[in-house]
Amino acid sequence: MANAKILLIDIETAPNIAFVWGAWKQNVGQNQWVKKSHIMTFAAKWLDSDEVIYGETRTDNDKALVKTLYDLLDEADMVVAHNGQKFDLPVIIGRGVIHGFSPPSPYYVVDTLLTARRELRLVSNSLANLCEQLDLPLKSGHKKFPGFSLWSECLNGNPEAWEEMKEYNIDDVYSLEALYL
């Protein structure tokens, strides 16, 4: 794809929140939902550019973020994402449908997770493990807010958590780019 516009992308989403009676194999009825997931942040980068495009919403209204993501997808000839086929892209398109957007223009997808599963036999195909095993730049990980606490603290409006989420999301795009190349 000579002269193709290649977009690297990663999203972070809010968790679904529901009333449930257990931890495993729960059927959640329509009247049990407290809040449904939305896109909290995204980081994107054109392969031939140093600039990272970042967006966030600190509310559950992700319409402006999704519009920006649709505009980027419309411009792209190829989209690179880790778990993009089953997560990032369906979430973006699904949120766009909810907001009444027409589908973006067609683009080719390179999913580094699917490529790793198909071509490599490593202990784990996570972005972090692939970068570690292949001696590529690693994402920063969670510093002050480990694991789920980063998402929880962001949803609670903690500005420090939002800064860490931004760094985490942007670092994922840099790691993704290194892995793709």
C-alpha cells in the first residue's frame, strides 16, 4: 500500500455498571443496568507523523470523541490496532451507530493481536508482553493507580488519574507503532 494513510489507534472505555447477584455467569436484565460503557479516551497517530492525537471525555457523553474517531477512520486507508478487530473498531462503530453517524469509509485493518496469535507462539500476546519479548519500547503501565483503580478513579473525577490515563493511552499507541514496524 504505497502512500497509504496508516492510522494507529487505541481506545479506553468505561466499564459497564449493573446490579448483579454474583461474580460469575450473570444474566443482566435490561432493568439492571446502572450505566453502560462509553469511550473515555482515545489516542491515535498517523504512521508518518510524530504528532499524537488524543481525546477524552470526563462525562458519559462520548459523541464528540466518536465524531473525531469517525473523521480519522474516514481519512485512513489502513488502521492498525491491538485487538482492533474484536474490540476497538467495533466499539467505535457501535458508539457511532448509537449517535446516528453514517459508517466511515472502508479501510484495511491490521490487528497486531491476531497477527501475533497466527504467526508467533509466545507466552502471552498482550501488547506489553510482545513489546517486552521483542525488546520494543514498553508502555508505562499504571503508576499511582494500578489495575482497575485507574478507571475507577477517572470515573470518580480524580484529575491525577485522568493524567495517568492520558499517558497510558498515548504510550499504548507508541508501543503499538513499534510493534507494527
